[in-house]
Amino acid sequence: MDTPPPLYFLALRLCVLALGDSPLALRVPALLSGIAAVAWTWRLGRFLPGVVPRLAAALLVACSSLH
């Protein structure tokens, strides 16, 4: 069973209130969470030696269909 994250519907409701119910507005929460996931992975990658592992980790998260 595929369940959305706990705050997804709250974020979706806030976007609908702020931007309307267009298809683009309904995708904003997913877009922002995807950008945040890549940025957070890059930030956590600072514990890895060098820039290449950081870039590889962020790229893997960006290309993953699971996030």
C-alpha cells in the first residue's frame, strides 16, 4: 500500500489556497520536497571525502524514482 507522507495533504492544501488548483500548483509540494531531498543529500555528503562522492550521492537521489 502506498501512503503519502504525513504532512503531504497539509502542504497540498496550503498550495491550493495560495496558488489555486491548477495541475502545476498541485505539483509544487512534490517539487519542493524533491529539491529539498537533493539539497539535504548534498549537505550530508560533506562528511564524505571530496566533491565527487557528494555529487554522486546527490545525483543518485535526483534520479531515483523512490523519492
